[in-house]
Amino acid sequence: MNKKGVILLSGGLDSATVAAIAVKEGYSLSALTFFYSQRHEVEITFAERLAKHFRMDNHIKISIPAEIFRTALTAESGIDVPKNREISESSIPETYVPARNIIFLSYALAFAESTGASDIFIGANAVDYSGYPDCRPEFFEAFKKMAQMGTKAGVEGKGFNIHTPLMNMNKNEIIRLGTELGVDYSLTHSCYDPSPDGSSCGECDSCFLRMKGFAEAGVPDPTRYRAE
Amino acid sequence: MNKKGVILLSGGLDSATVAAIAVKEGYSLSALTFFYSQRHEVEITFAERLAKHFRMDNHIKISIPAEIFRTALTAESGIDVPKNREISESSIPETYVPARNIIFLSYALAFAESTGASDIFIGANAVDYSGYPDCRPEFFEAFKKMAQMGTKAGVEGKGFNIHTPLMNMNKNEIIRLGTELGVDYSLTHSCYDPSPDGSSCGECDSCFLRMKGFAEAGVPDPTRYRAE
């Protein structure tokens, strides 16, 4: 019997790669995907395709009210998505979503404990990332300790593993690994600010990291970028 | 100007008492209330009345899909609510909801950070409780550390306070304090398994603690219990 895992599936290239890794390791996956009025809501459709592609056991979609998050990633915030590397390399950008991974992991924890799973997968990485505090190893370490204290499984000594296999990889390495594992990156979406026709802006931080990653990996980028 | 606080408002007597404490301390409150297909969904109506009564700034209701939680508190689980102290004093009962306070606090954290609040209020207590791991001081301590690591406010040194003013009080003391503060407990609901007409069962753990609390405090219990 396969081991049970819970994966946070955004529809992006990182979580798609993590899904391929987990499947290869023999996990039978349930996916959680979140709608929080993100401008790139289209990513949910990509997550659905990925969940089918990887034949996941469950795919639960969860809605978070837009007013919970103040972030450039929602139109409701009135903050624009920074373009063309406007963001400073050293500070946390406006695309930061307050406590987003904390909420996402909390759901994964609840669903894992409810279904008897001990393994949670998330595509966080601390190399080619955008300076988000909830993507760093020390955050995941603290989350794990908190989960040990605050759950029945934790108190009873069973506990949880939070797998972050991409933590120390850059986008180029992630894409190469995923390509080796047969990931079809045309099933993934990265742009923070896509056009109504679904094409990517090519100018936001997330597009920039994606384009650079494909170029450095020497893998053709299947993304449809907006024509100028 | 009032200080901003975020309160987890269930509609029960503990969170109502915490609201009264926070208001007395000068906090201007935003409340979060959760629907997770709990049998005692009626508590949400009580939370709405309390939010109005305390003239809160915001009251956000959040829906969590029923399949996230396996607990006797939802009919979907197929587990009955234990009655007449069936539960053992030493073990975690079937009314435990996996990672519930972790999810609730994560939302409070996101909303606090999004609105510039630093103070979160929750009516947890570790005396007259049901053995839930996420009601203990060591859990809140670990949550706070995790929040410091995983948020922009935390990393930048501002951080969050998680207020658990009822932590070391029993129900009797909570009811006496609330009564002094003018809390109208007819606006609160405790029963885990109410009748369709809204009356309380008088037999579940939560009814038991409530009845005992009022009796010991010498305060009339305004609850309508189901006629036998």
C-alpha cells in the first residue's frame, strides 16, 4: 500500500515538481488548493489538471475571504503587482501574502491528521524566491515544533514530516529535476498578473524567475507570454 | 485611538468573556468566526449577536470544508458526540478537532498582519477543558515562535501577542469575571449537539462544564436545556 501524503498544490512549477517527487517516492497524494481572490486565479485550473495528471486521491479546493490578506496579489488590495524587478533584492515585496503558508500548512496538518497521514509536501524554496519569511527552513522547523505541541498525533508521539524537497534548489535545478521526472510544465502556471486570455505578463517577479530558470536549464519554456 | 485586536469569536461563553475583557482593556475588535459543518452551527448566530453587542469593527465568517476535519463535532464524520461523561478524563476525546486552533489562529494572524494589528485574543483555557492539545500554554508559546519566524511583522521585529486571559481559570471563575464585566450569557451557546429547536442537550461535555460552572459561580444559567 502506498504511503499517504498531503500536498499543497498551487498549479505552479514548484508544486508540480514536488508532486512528481512524492509520487516517485511512493506516496499516494491528496492535494489542497486555495482560492483567495488572487489575480492569478487561473492557477487553480492548472492545479486541477495536475491533480488529474498525477491521479491524486483527493483534490480539495478551499476559499479564503479576500479581506483576510492584504497583498499585491489581489485586486481588492489596491496594490499593483511590482513589474520589471521593481522590488528590492533585500526587502520583502508587496507580493508577500501575510501568513499565507501558515494558513496553507495548517489546513494540510488538519487534513493529514484527519486522514491518518503523516507527510506533508510543499514546494517552498529559499534560493530563487522572493524574500518571503514563510519560505525559509527556520520557519518550517518552527511550524513543525508547533504542530507537535498542538495536535493529538504530535502529543501522542506520532507527529508530522513537512517535506520541502526544493528548499535548496534554484529554479534552473528544479526545472532540470522535474524534466528528468517527466513533468509536463505546460500544465503549470507562474504569472502573478495574467491577462484575461490567460497569457503571462512576462514582467512580474514570478515570470522573471520562471523565464530565467528555463533559460538556464536549457529547457524550452512552454509558457505563453503576453505579446507586447 | 483604540488599539486594534483580532478575536476568535465562537459564540461560546469563553470567547464572549474574552471579548468583554479586551473591550475593557481598550481594544477595538475585529472578530473571526468559523463554519466547519459543526453540529452546533447555531453558535454562529450567537457570535453574530455578540459582535453586534460589542460593536466590533468587523466580523468575518470563514467556511472550512467539512472534509478537512474528522471529529465527532460534525455529522459528516459519522462519530457520535460523547454523552454523560463517557469520555475518559485522561485521554483526548472524539470531540477533538484536528489542528482547529492552529487554523483559527493562522487566520487571526493573517488578518492581524494585513490590518496592522498586533494583538490576538482567544478564549482557550487549560483548566476546565476537554484535554485538547491546542488549548495548552506550551502550544501557544510554540505558535507565537512560529509566527515570529513566518511573518513579515515577526521578521521585522514587531511580532504578535496572543492573549489567552482565561488560560488558568475554571468555568466558575470565568462566569464570575464575565458577570462582573456585564456579559449577558444568554447571548452565548455551548452545546455540541443542540436540538433542531436550538435547545442544548445537557449531556455533552460542553453542556456539563457550562452547567457546573454556573452552579459553582452561583449565577443563574440562562441556557434552555432540552426537556427530557
